[in-house]
Amino acid sequence: MAYVRPACEEYLWLSYLNSIDSQAAEKLVIALMLVENNRSIEAQRRYFGDEWMTRGGWPLSHIEGSVTESTTAKESIEDIA
């Protein structure tokens, strides 16, 4: 029973993605992935800080670049919507 809600959400997403243009669907999935990726990086950055992140192998340019990518991805999501 615990898997019903996630399965329904996936069904809704797949139904929606199949109802729009395939190129728009691909752009939407990539944009959502970039936004989620940035959310994860930002959470780690707030918890650990920039110094730990860079010592852990994260280039600061990548960390800061994820913010730009996320902003662009959010604009792309708005365009697709």
C-alpha cells in the first residue's frame, strides 16, 4: 500500500509527458532534473559550507554554476508550461 501514491504520481507524470510534444517533454524532464540537482547541491552547501564542499572534491565553479543552470531550467519550465 505504501507504493500506491508514488506509482500514481509516476502515472500522472508519464501520462502528461506522453500528451505533449516529445521535444518539449524531453526539455521538461531535463529542466526538472537540473532544478532538483541544484536543490540537492544547495542543501549540502548550507549544511557543510563551501570550504568542506571544495575539500570534498566539489569545484566551487560547479557549485555556483548549478545555481545558474537551475535558474535557466526554471525559465525553461515556465516556457514549456
